[in-house]
Amino acid sequence: MTAVVVVQAIAAIYFLVDGVNDMLRAGSGMTTLEASLEALVALGLLAGVVLGVFAIRAAAREARETEQALDLARGALAEAIEREFASWGLTASEADVALFALKGCTVEQIATMRSSAQGTVRAQLSQVYAKAGVNSQAALMATIMEDLLPQRND
């Protein structure tokens, strides 16, 4: 995007200088009206470049602010999940397995990522489900979501 603005700026400067030069040359065949219109078009292009720069800067600033807000939200979500796991009394291994389950990983995927046997992961998931008071991965996700989302007061 910056390259486009640079090319536009170069073109605007070229046309502006050319238009002013044409206006100053008395002997050229170009009328003052044509030279004035050419300069006006160049000024319009230059104004577009300036506005484009402001728009790009505003978009970049907004993107940075959005990314910062997302980082805060991710951190808050992670802290809330850790608090929930602590309230259930999960061990570090169970919490690790539960987090993978919340991310939608299968037993096989969790076992591979943790370099554990599938039976170990199944046993840990069973402990997680028991401590959370649920009986499936979907119910675990639903419980976490319900605890994290605000309650509606209808």
C-alpha cells in the first residue's frame, strides 16, 4: 500500500510541476485554461495522496489497537480458564489435557502432542470430566463457555 502512495505522490508532483511549467511558458501552444486544469488535476491527485497517507496511518493505528485489545482478551480468557481449572482441582497434567480438549483436539492428537499413551489421555480426560461434573468434551466446552459468558437478566 505504501508503494502505491509513493507512486501516486511522484505522479502528482510530476503533473503539478508540468502544469506550472506550462503556465509559465508563454510560447507553448497550451492555453492558460488547459494549463490551469492540468495543475488543478495534479493538485487533486496530490490531495488524494495526502488523504491516502492519513487513511493508511489511521488504519494501521486501528489495527494496532485491535491487536492490543485481542491480546488483552486472550490473556483474560486464559486467566479465567486457569481459575476454573483451579476451582475444579485439576492437576497440571489434567489442566494441559483439558486445555487441548477445549481447543477441540481428539484423544489421539492430545496423546501425540503430549507424547503420552492414548490410554493415559483418556484416563486424564475422565478425571477432568469427573472434576468438572460433565461427561463429554462438548459438555466441558459448554461448561467453560457458560461460566465465562455474562448471564442474561431477562
